[in-house]
Amino acid sequence: MIVYPNAKINIGLNVVAKRPDGYHDLETVFYPIDLQDALEVHGVNENEPMTGEGYQLKVGGTVLGGRPADNLVVRAYQLLRQEFPDKVQPVSIYLFKHVPTGAGLGGGSSDAAFMLKLLNERFDLGLTTEQLEERATRIGADCAFFVQNRPVYAEGIGNVFSDISLSLAGKTLVLVKPDVFVSTADAYRFVTPQRREHSLKELLQEPIEKWKDLVVNDFEASVFPKYPEIAAIKDRLYDLGAVYAAMSGSGASVYGIFNQPVEHVDEVFAGYFCRQRDLK
């Protein structure tokens, strides 16, 4: 079985309060985009050694650091194997990474959520959408978003979802990521939580042409001074005619929303990860 976990962007991101547990409450919109990894699961290959208990793992595409056991796809597998030991059998996993890591695009979270859905189908576990979301939340705050994979208004630590009437269908997305690593912990450390007069959901009801002056990502205030290269990408997207541009999550990717495709965009951002996609 093969699935294609997609990325997301954050449209607006307000850090509204610091919680007693050390985390932060925020408000943002998660919006799925057509930028995908590939995840394939099948029976174990008896000619190859096991990577860990119950699984074989191969990763291609973008090189990932860390131990295989820390990969969120493996954590998703182990979670369900522990819960359903008689049903979830040993598997061979192949993950091809195209969504860049450290970009604020939720690539790892998407991989984990799609793994849960794939295993649920492969082994006929009978988990409902709500049950899949609950298990996804155990892996990461934004993992549950990718279970239903539709635009949502997110609150709490990014795990409390409500419907939002927002469609960017017909617009064009230009996504750019420089070769920069932004520490999420540092981004939070230097941001000042504040609850604004108008909620993000209210602001997004305004025409997109007004978002530039209304809809902000609070992390930009702490990230841009330290990484001016990221700020320069946002400025360049506006120079190219974006109706709205912002950093996604805590970075380092930046996106621009355009009314029509941008010519020669790969040349403009030569040397960067750059993709142009139609929004749905």
C-alpha cells in the first residue's frame, strides 16, 4: 500500500498565552498544500535485516538525521502495534521525503498521520476518524490535522480544531525555503504572547488583499532579526506580486499567495528549495 502525505501552511499564527505546563496557546489556520512525501508499507523482506522490533525502514529523498526509532512513522507504527499486537504485523516501510524538514510545513506530522490511516486500513483495525485523531495527538500536536486533511482553525497548542469557511481555490502558491535551520524553542523563547482585539478567524473574513496589514505570524518578529535571509524572501515575494506572504509555522519556509502563476520563479529563487503549486 502506498500513500502520499502532504504538507500544510499556517495562515496567520498568533501566540496568545503561555500555559502553566510550559507550552503556548495559539491560534492559526492549517491549510493543506499539494507538496507530498511518499509512504509505502508492505510485508517484511526476509532477505533484509530488521531495522527495529517489528519493522524494516528505508528513507530516501531528503536526508533525515536521528535514529530510525525516532522517526514519527515508526512511532505511529509502534503505537498501533502495542495496542493491537494480534493484528498489526511486522512491516517493511519505505519513506521518500520530498517535503523539506525544519520548514514549518508539518512533513513529519503528516507522515505519522498517514501511517496511522494506512495501518488502520491494512490491518482492518476499525478505528474511527475521531479515534485516529486521538492517537495522532499522542505523537504530535499538529498530527491530528492530517487525519481529515482539510482547512481548520486551530487553537490550544495546535490540537483543538474547528471548521473555518476558507478557500484559496484558484490561487497560486509559491513556497520557498532557504538552507537555514530555525530553532522552534528559540522562536518561542523570544516571542511575546498577546491576545489581540480581533481573533484570527475574524480577520480572515476580510478580503485577502487586506491580509497583508491584518494577518501576522508572531514568530516573524523573533525570527526575522536573527535570519534576515528569511525576511528578504518574504519581501521578494511581495515584489513579485503576492497578494499575501508569510512565514509558515516557526520557519524556515516562506510562502506567497498569487492570483496567477509566477514566471521564472525557479530562477528568481535559484539556490533555494522552491515550488509553485495551484491551491485547492
